[in-house]
Amino acid sequence: MKRKLAWLGAILSVLYLLTLGIMPDPLPFIDEGLALAVLLNSASYLGYDLRKWLPFLPKKKISPVSNSPKNDKNVTIDV
């Protein structure tokens, strides 16, 4: 069910973004940024990374997880 909602959100946001140049704003209370955010989140849920084609958005970085601190001066011990 979530997958169908993600597809529906992606399709509706693409259709909304495609109507930007053709006709006046059909829903003035929905901003294009909101439609882009819905598209990006729906596509990432479906497994497609659209952020690599948009230079103004930060890329998702996978950082390695380490349990040992690298510098002993920055260690905080909570007792």
C-alpha cells in the first residue's frame, strides 16, 4: 500500500511540475518546492536517486560508523 502511495505521489508531483510553463498555477497554495520535495522523497522510497541530477541539493553521504574516538581530547564521558 505504501508503494502505491509513493507512486501516486511521484506521478502527481511530476504532473504538477510539468504544468509550470504550460498554464497558470493550478493550485497556488502548493509551492513548486513542495512538489519537488514530494517527488524526491517518493522516488527515494521507490529506490531511485534523483538528487544526483540536481546540483543545488545535498547528496546523501554514507559515513562509516566507528565506535572508537579518533581524538581523546574530544571525548565526553557521561557518568
